[in-house]
Amino acid sequence: MDQLIRLTIRGISLSQIQSGIYVLLLEEESGRIKLPIIIESFQAQSIASALGKKDPSRSFTHDLFFSFAKKFHIRLKAIVIYKLVNGIFFSSILLEEENDIEEGNDIEEGKKIDKKEHKIDSKTSDAVALAVRFQAPIYTTREIFDKAGIYFENGFPIDKENETSDTGIEKNNLLFFKKKSKQDLENMTEKDLNALLNHAVVNECYELAARIKKELDRRE
């Protein structure tokens, strides 16, 4: 885990423009770099419920998995957001299964614990919903941060290379790209498209985000 970056949940925001769209905002421990991820309504409500921000009487599928895992001595050790393709984040769930193994014929001689580790792929939103319930750490790679992370200073995005504030400029840049043609987006690199996509999401420019997503999908 030394080569990974640990994240915390900064918040979940509801789009005031497009119904059913939420943004899960994760951040590094220093709080300077944030990773915005588009998630669906069900997962957003489930995460909020686990964080204690919704009606605790409502049960989600993630709660059932949590109860099932506890019953069969399965522990979620961590989740890792390890890949980003065309604006979609991919995650791995790291599980640990504990089994009692009797030593000898006499139970009083004691038992030892056999631990088996498993890794399964998951939607990032589902993985985060489970991590909150298990109080498990959330990690990502440096590559993901370089590709999609947004640097913030005093609540505003900044230029991570020049460390200068982009307050007021960031939205102007987004408005500028809104006026760009399809050909202009086609000429951009995948890295730049992914970065612009995340900026568009943070600033709730969902029309622009949809155009960028369409161009990324075309390149598959």
C-alpha cells in the first residue's frame, strides 16, 4: 500500500442541472488534490446513508453484503481505484476470509486462524459504499491522480504546474470549450479530455461533460 495514495470522502453533491446525477468527491489526506467521480442516485444514497446523513431505517444491498460478510468472517481490507478509461473509474475490492482450523483432536488445544485473501472487481461507487460500512481505507494510484485529480487551494481549482490560482478563469475556460466544435475535441489528447471531463463535472457543466464522454467512447 506504500505506493498508493489514501483518500477520504470529501462529500457528495447533487446536480442542480441534470436529475439523477451525483458527484462523489474524494480527496488525498492533505486535501489539496480532489478526485471527482460521477455516480448514480442509488449508490449516492447508499454512501450517504452509511455516513449517517440519511434515514438509518432504510436498508440497501450494501447493508446486506455487510451483514453477510460479518456472518461468514469476511473482512473488507481496502478498495483500490486502479484504472480510468474514457471517464469511467475501475476499482478492486480486497477481501480477507478468516477460517478456524482445529489443531489436534482436543478442542482445548486451541485453534489457529487461516486467512485467505481475495480480490474482486467492482464499480467504484459500489466499492466506496462498502468501504464506508467496513470502515476500510480507500486508495488510488499516482497515475489516476495525474490523469484525473484536480488541485484545489482555498476551495478553488489551481494550475498544478504553476501553482497559481485559476479562480474565475476555470469557468471561463469551460465556457470557452463549450463553444468548441466536435473537431476541436477530436484533436485533444485522451489525457486532456479526461482532465477537462472532471473539471466539467466539478463545475456542473454536464452538457460539456456529455460531449467529452461521447468523444472518449468513440476512441474505444
